[in-house]
Amino acid sequence: MELLEVIGNGDSFWKSILSTKMQYNSLLFFVFFLLFLCVFFLCRDGKKKQICILTGNIIFYVWAGWQPMLIVLGSGLIAFFTTLKIEKIYSRYEGEKEELSPKEQVTLFNGYKKKARKHLILAMVLLFGVWILVKLGKLLGFATVTTFAAMYEKTGVIVPLGISYYTLSTVGYILDVYWRKAAPTHNFVEFFSVMTYFPHIVQGPISKYSDLIEKFRKIPKFDFERVCFGFQLMFWGYIKKMVIADRILLYTKGVFAAPQEFAGVEIFIAVILCVVQLYADFSGCMDIVRGISQIMGIELAENFRQPFFSKSATEFWTRWHITLSAWTKEYIYLPIAMNPKFLKFTKKMKKNGKPWLSSFLKGMVPLIAVWLFTGLWHGTGLDYIVWGLYWCLLMTLSKETAFIWDKLYKKIGVDTQRRYYKLFQCVRTYFVFAIGRMFTVAGSLQGCALLWKQMFAESRLWVLSDGTFYTYGLDEKDCFVVLIGIIAMFIVDVLHEKGKRIRKTVAAQPLPVRWICYYGMIFAIVILGVYGAGYDASAFVYGAF
Amino acid sequence: MEQDMMHLHLCMVRFNKNEKEKRNMRQKVLAVCTGVNEKVDYTRTDLIDGGYIDSVTLVEIASELMDEFDIEIPYEEIMPENFNSIDAMTALVEKYV
């Protein structure tokens, strides 16, 4: 009845629709996506599909305000014309290199590269400049606004949706062209539809535009099985986000908002659960967006590969937020480590009788740069810098002390190939991540110190037996749902680790079994999803970066 | 006829010399790689793609090659295709020697 009244009152209905946030886990988005799909599949020709995607991107983006879109458009134009300019400079080299010896070609190319570098630097200063201004604005506590007028009046800051993600991808694209690892596109519609592609712009994966452009050029035809697989992946993502992550949040947000009121086991459980919460939240979002994209026939890069089965910190970062690790490796770690001036400096040091210092600097300088950047990318506070250095230290220590552990294990007879040792390594990875998460989850380093202090202040084991624990946000039923959810996530990860393709297996089952699975997923989202009174789709953790 | 034979002989000598130099260079590249990490099977042709060489080892190999042959390898050449096998690395070094 209420809904009918609202619809009857047209103005307020549209106002309420327009003021609703279009998040991946909102009903509004789902309706938008279904309407978009109807139009998308009606487009038979590849170019029409691209235009349809671009229109979808614009609607999705403009929903959060049309003025931030102007900033994205500006960034897109900078990247597009810079790559064209660089290509033009290199084409002159291609014309002149004929009949030159390889060595002369290298010298000639270096001259042109120097010319291209000026355009590259200008573009990077502009793109990173906007991003740094936004980050600084957030650090200084300016209000987030959506119009330029409000920015001047309220001294607020416009935060374009997904700025941290598209800035990295855009800079990576220009660098690829500069290093001649990719050819630029000459079609701005194609470039801008890839840049603002709505499944990846909000929180990644941080795509390589050159790869994605190729996929946009070859969008396949409608395929029923692919569409079904895409929806299944989407629904699994919704379960992870709305049933598991959002439910755990009911407990953890209370603990981390006022750690002084909790102690011992209450804090310990919150720390353990916040890791699952983050994993379910972020990987859930990745499943949703990869599912959306798969339905359209465009495969997005994988961002998670069973991270908690990692045996070391180094391995963990090849399985967690893979696209960010790959970006920092390709555009920060390797360029610094391979910089000729840096290599000359370390070589000189080696010759001067300091081989240890030379090798230490060679390993540490690029690694520190990577982790400082990763820390600052996640947040601008001191807590994120310490978090970055924590991972840097861990990776260095695990590499430099590996031989000591090997010797020790041999001496005391520990077989590192046995299953129990591998299990120990996985549990260790989990706790290493949880400790790292404690630096940032409480909002500041003081908050982190308070968490540690409260954890050892008293045990409070009694809250688990007298029912007090169930009054902190998760009642008995919620705890049961969380437990089942964690077990389900664990089983899925084990199967993926073993190389099993779950969706293929489900698809091979008889019709009733398949539909029980599909309905089970839909009902799980509808019935067990965390909505609450006046439900407003809760934001994704990584959407805030 | 005699001139042609002479020319052919010179070509053969030059070819053999080049081949010998190439083989020597390959040996040197292999020695550099083994010096960095002897546990890797360098007969493979998917050293990077197969994950047998990680980024730290890759950096060490590239910087040792630069030291050994006194060359500068620009960053754009640091890509899997150039480090997937000893032959690919040798070809890369030859380009800058």
C-alpha cells in the first residue's frame, strides 16, 4: 500500500529513486543491470554493443553526480591524447631506423624516448595530481561533495567514483605505450567505454586497458551457458557479501568502534572474524563484477586465488588483490630495481667493498617503494604507512631468514613437505594477515594499540558460555549462519585449489538438482541477507579506497 | 671459380666465428643465471611464464647480465619473452653488446 502511495505521488517516487545509491548490492543496480542486459543483447553488432556499454557506464556513473564525471572525462582525454602523441613520436623513429645498425637504433630510440618522456611526465603529474588532491582532501577531513559549486562554498572535495582504481589503470596504459608494450587505441569511444566500464570502475579489478580493449573488440554473441555461469558467480558474490560479510560486520563494527568496552576473547574473535569479513566483502564484490562482466562476454582479471592457502607472506600477495600486486610489480618494483642509475650506484658500492649493503639496497629500496605506495593507496593515515612497512618487513625477513629456518627444521626433524606443516603455514598466513589488519581496522595507531591492550587486559571467556556474546550484534541464529557461510566458503576454496570447476559440475547435474542449487542461492540472499529496517545497501570496504 | 670458392670459405669462417661467439655468450649467460640461482632448470623455455623465476630473481639476473657484459638493458626489454629461456636472454644481450 505504501509503495502504491509513493508511486502515486510521482515526484517523490522519482526523487527517492534518484537519491538512492547505485551500488552493486542494491536493488536499484540489479534492476538497472537487467534493463541494460535487455538492450545489450538486442545489439548484434560489436560497435553497437560498445556504445551500449558506454551508455550504461554513463548512466551508472552519472547516478552519483554528473560533475565528478567531468573529472573522469578529463582524465580520459589526457590519457587518450598522451598515448597518441607518444605513438606519433615513436612512428618517426620507426621511419628513420631502417638501415641503421642495432646499436645506432638504440641510440636513436633513446633520443625519441626522451621526447616522449616529457608528455608522459605531464600526463602522470595531472592524473596523479587529481588523485593526490582527493586523498589529501579526505585526509584533512573535507566533506565529500558532488558539485564544483559545493566544493568552493563548503571547501569540500569531489571524490570521483573509483578514482584510485581508474587512475592506476590509466597510468599503466600510458606507461605501456611509452615502453612500447602496447599499441594505443585511436578510438576515444572505445577507450572511454573501457575506462569507465561499470563492472570494474568502482573497486577494480585494476584492469590492463590494452587487454580489455582487445576483449571489447571481440565481444562474443549471446551464450546461454555463459550467461547462467555469470549469474551464478554473481549470486555467490552476493551471498558472500550480504549473508556473510555484512552479518559479521554487525559484530565487528561494534567492537572496533569502542574497543575500550570489550576485552580478551571478544577482541580476539573480532580480529579473527574481521579477516573473514574483509575477504568475503572484497572477493564477494569481485565475484559480482566478474559475473556481471562474464554475462556480457568480457572476462575480467582474477583478483583472488584462495589467498589463505598461501604458505608465505610473499605468496599471499600473489593470491590476494592480485591486480594491485601485479600493477605495483610492473610499474613500481621492476622500473626502480632496473633503473640504470640505481644499478650503477649499487654497483659502485659493491666495488667499494660494501657488497652486503649493495645487495641489501638492491632488494629493499624497490620493496619499500612498493609497500609505501600500497599503504598510501589504501589510506593516507600513518596507520596505513605502518601497515605497508609491516608487510615490507615481513617479506624481507622471510626471504633473508629462510636458510636459518631450513637449518633449524632439519636439526629438529620437521618435515616441511608433510601436510601438518603446510597446514601450520596456512594458519600462520591467516594470523599474519589478521595482525596486519589490526593496524588499520580501528582507524588509527592509537586504536590499534588499544586493541592489543584490551585483548590482554582480561580473558572474558565467560561471555561465550553465559550468552552475553549473543547480545553484541550476532544472535545464536546469526552465529550459525556465519559458521555455515565460512564452511561453505572454505569448501569452495578447497575445490578451486584442487582445480575443480564447481559451476561446470553443477551444470552437469540433472535439472532438479540444478534448480535446487539456483533457488537455494536466491533464497539465501533474499532470506539470509542482512537488510534491517530502512535497508540501505551497505558499502563495500574496498569501494572507499 | 677460385674467387667464388675463396668467398665461400671466408663466409664459412665468419659464420663459424659467429657461431662460436654465440655459443660462448650463451655459456656466459647460463653461468650468470646459475650464479644467481642454481636450483632453477635453465633448459626450460617458460622460465617466467611457468613461474620458475620470480621478480626478485629476474631483477638479479638482469642486473648481473648488465654487469657481466657492461651493457644497459632498458626497462621495456624486461618482459617475459626476453627472459623465458637462456636463448632469449642471449639474444637480448647480443642486441646491446
